[in-house]
Amino acid sequence: MASPPIPPQLDHLITRPFSFYPPIIGIEHNEWLYRKASWSEILVVNCKSGEEVWISRRYIGEVSRVDDPVLIVGLNRELEYTAGMVVPFQRRVIEMPVAVGGNPARPREAARLAPGLIVGIRMASEQDKRIFKLIGAAVTAAILLYVLAVSLSRQRVVFMAKDQTYLGLTARDDRTEVVVKLGEPATDHWSSEAGALQYEALDYPDRKLTVILMGSDRNSAQYVGTMDKNWQPVHSVPLRPAGTTDSLLRGLKRF
């Protein structure tokens, strides 16, 4: 019996590597090649391990229009690779065990059932006064340490907020909008003059960040993400119809 024909929407993936988004849990390397398809499943092979995996077609979404540096195939839900099969990923909730024969008490009921504390009252001696003074000194020191910790935490939050202003960037921002939000970059350069897509890098060494713009030409380049000082993506934007530019940024070589 003849094998089913290759679906038209996946025909161009036969010789071109692609990545799934979201990545399949349990498989470290997210780069695949399309092999064949049946009426209900498609067969893909991992480019690094060579392992072949069947995936139900109902989990396959749209293919991104951005194909440089890698195509992105969207998944309709999170999948997990286990026991040689790809199945929907289920997040597990672990509950604390209940004692044998016991019933879990609600917080209000537990508070209502808790016995009241009985405080003994007696005349304070000289030794008690010294103990109270030591306790007072310890409480005062604890309050001072708490105030100091809160002050340092606030300073750290303010510093982080200044370093994360790039989170306000969107896929609609061009170079002018980026400069308005982050200021003028220290350096500004393009990847090359050739190629179907043009990449522009705006360097902010004081922030240890590089903002990446991409477009079909240099006049239409828009924001696609931000790299850190080690050229690792720290911020990306959504792709239509599914996914983000994170995989695109990870495959982009430093220029």
C-alpha cells in the first residue's frame, strides 16, 4: 500500500532544520528534520542524537515566516518525551501527606482549636530585670538588622529596575523608539550588507546589553530582542502566529 502523501504545509521542511516552540520537555537539543507523515502523525528526527520521534498532527501548529537562522514550528501545547513517546506534559502538584485517620484542618479551624496561652505573673527579681534588659537589647539589634536589610533590598530593586528598562521594548519599536527609551547607544553596527534579512546591533556597554533590530532592509528594521554581555538572549518578543524570537536570537552569531 502506498504511503500517504506529504502534507503541503510541511513539504518544505524535508531538507531544512527547524525548532519546535515550546521545546519538547525531556529532549535537550531542539533542532529537527522532517522525515515523513501519516494521516494522523508526522515523523521527525533529532539533528544531534539522530533519534526519530512520532508526533500527533493535532499538536502541530503554524510554521513561522522568519527562517533565518532557523525555522520555528509551533506546538499547540507543551509536550514531553517519555518512554520513547511524545505525550502532553502534565504539571504535577505534590500535596503534604495527612496522618492516618486524620482530617486536614482549615487554617481558621486550626486557629480556633488551638489552646490559649497561660502567662504566669510574678514579682520581678533582679535576675529577671537583667534578663529583660538582654531581651530588649536583642530585640533592638534584630530591629536594626531588619531595617538595614529592607534598605539594602530597596536599593537592589531600584538598581535592577534601571538595568531592565529594555523590558519596555516591543516588536513595533524601530531604532528611533529604542533610542527614546534607552538613550543613544555607544556603538551601532550592521551584520552585513548581503542577505535576505538585515541585523542591527545597538551596544550599551554601561548596561552590558546589546539591542538587536531586524528587517528585510535597513530602513524597516525593528526590535527582536536583547543580548547580554555573553551574547545570550535576555529578552525576546512574540512571533506570529506562535512562539517568540528566543530561538532566532540563540542562533544569531555575534557580529
